[in-house]
Amino acid sequence: TFYLAFPALWGTAFWHAMVGNSSQACPASKALLVNVLPTFLSIEFLLGLPGTILALWIFCCRMSNSLPNTVFLLNMVMADFLLLTGLPFQIDYFRRCDSWMFGPSFCNITLFMMAVNRSASIAFMMTVAVNRYLKIVHPHHRINNITVCQARLISLVEWVVVVSLRLPLLTNLLSWEENNVTLCQSFGLTDLSVGMKLHYGVHLLEFLLPFLVLLFCSFRIICVLRHRQMDKVKRVRRAMRAVQAIVAIFIFCFMPSFITGVAALILDRKSEDFNLLSTLFRFSITFTYLNSALDPIIYCFSSPSFHNALKMSFNSLGLVQFQLNRRGSTVSED
């Protein structure tokens, strides 16, 4: 039933998100959200979806997935694509001034899908960074010799863990009536079940743990390269920039929601500042979706083969001619 209903519901949400107007009388406290958030999310959607579809096409049709790093990047693209499919529902929800029109079950499914793919995107960003770290800092370690099948198994385990940790979003009531409108959200709940406490804990830890790992990888790579005097080698510099790009995108996209999320847990819900913090949290969440639009930068830095395949795709159109990097096309540099 879900697979039959999803295309129709997605089309409705997409139409209202792109061209619809708010049909709800919005209080002044939410007017800024209605005026700003849908526009911001629409820009993210329009920027992220074409780039993600292009990346997915290149990985699936223009490249050979014969390297572990390519497998991890492909899973990252899939997470980004699935995350973007949920954005029209969020845009429509904000346009209607926090009014959900697709039913309680689909509310749970939408929030679950977006949370799972957000977490999966973070997990594979960390995996790619650790993979680059091991290649540079510990080039002779046996873990660098993992096969494509083993990389696929690692990816499968990551998906299973991420899905398992987000199951509370399917088993708890996340849609309810308030002031004659139907809300659909996983935050702002008063009576938290054990599952929702786990959900909040995962939301915080999925930033903190990868953040520390990414900082460690970046710091160690820079130190080792300078010590070995290899920071001038083009192939090594590309790998170093890949990790730095991951760290920069990760901080820009995920740190705001982490900070506001921690503050929301500490602050008393009855205080006057809580409503302001709730608004800031919603704004900060929109930065996490921007990750899908920025991830192609990581693909180019992390995979010279992807960069070359992208150039070849544009060259085939005959409009422009990019020079291919012969060394970048070799699998040894991926």
C-alpha cells in the first residue's frame, strides 16, 4: 500500500511545496517560519536533487564499482537521494503553518525515512573519511585490502544499525491535533517513551562521535604528511582535501542542529526562551538538508574516477570540453 500511495502523495506534496500557498491563518510567532523555511528548503531541494541524480547516474552507469571507496560513496549518494525525496513533505508542512495533511501513518514514515537517511549520510561521510585516513596514515595496514564484497557488507551493517536506531519513529505517535491543526513532528513531545529518548540520544551522538572521529582523522593526516614531507604530492593532497571537505561540510550542516538540540534538552520547556529556541532549532535542521547539495564536492575530492567520469559526461554533450586527468582515472588513486 505504501509503495502504491507514495508516488501520488509525493506528487501532491511536491506541487504544493513548489507552487502552493499557505491556506492556514498563521500566528505571528510562526510567520517567520512560514515565510522563510519553505523558500530555503525549496532552494535546497532544487539544488540538491539534480546534483544527486547526476551523481547516482555516474556511479551506477559511468563508473565501475570495483573499489571499496566507490561503494561507500554510492551508499552516501543513495542516502542523499532518499533524504531529498522527503523534503517536499516538509516544505508543504511549513507552507501550511505546521499543518499535516497526509495522515498519521505517513507522518511516521516520512520522519523515519528522513531521519534514517540523514543518519546514513553521516555514517558514510565518516566511513569515507576513515578510509582516506587509513590509506594515508597506515598505508600498509591489512584493512586497506578489503574487497568490494566486504565494503558492501560494511555498508549493509551501517544501514541495519541506522534503521534499528530510528525504529522508535515508527512505533510512537508523532501526529496529533493542536489548535485545530494536525502537527507532525518528532520533537516537542511532553511524555517521552524510552524509544523517543533513544531517538534524541542518537540525534546528539550521531554528531558528536563522527565529529570527533573526523577531527582526529584530519589532524592526524596533516601531521603525518608534514612529517613525511608528502603534502606536496598531488595524489596525497587530493586525499587530504577530501577529508577537509568532509569536516567542513559536516560542521556547517550538522553543528547548528546539535547546538540548538542540546540547548533545547537543557532549557525548561515552560520558559519564555524555549519558543525562540524551538524556532532556531527548526532553522538549524534545514542546514542538515543542505548536506545533500554539498556532498558532490566530497565525491569529486574523494574519487578521481568520479571527477573524470563527470568531466566525460559533460564532454559527451559537446557543449564544453574538460581536460581529463589521466592519473586521476587510475583505480590506484581511489
